[in-house]
Amino acid sequence: MPIYEYLSENPEDPERSCRVCRKGFELRRPIDRPALEQCPLCRHSVRKVISKVNTPRIAKPLSVSDAKSAGFTILQKRDQGVYEKL
């Protein structure tokens, strides 16, 4: 099940949001269910937030020595379908 993030439509107004929806909250919900329209605690309106995707960043390409020190086996193509271990 995916995790959805929700945030109050009026986070600055304490009368129209509770402390949970003011900061935002996450829910695990099936894909086929519609998005929440109200906070489960205070019943004020909330909106679904599109969150960032967490992807690893590699600053530089890995060198052969970096890959070997990380425990990877390095192969180099020599012929048609023939690889040699470095």
C-alpha cells in the first residue's frame, strides 16, 4: 500500500485545523480508495501533498578501485561474449 501525505488547507488558522493536520500527516491507503477530504481528528478540510521522491545521488562515477573496495566484481569485455575479471 502506498503512503499518502496530507496537510490542512488552512495551516495558519488554529480554528480550522488541529495540531496534527497543521503539521501534516501520513496515511497508508489502498490505491483504489479516494483521497481524504477531511482530517480524521478534527474533521476540517485537508489536501493531498505531492512529496519528493527519495533517490540516491552519486556525485561522481565509481572508479574501478572504488567498486573493488566496495566488494563488487569488475569484468571487462574482451571478445564476443567473453569477459575477463580485473
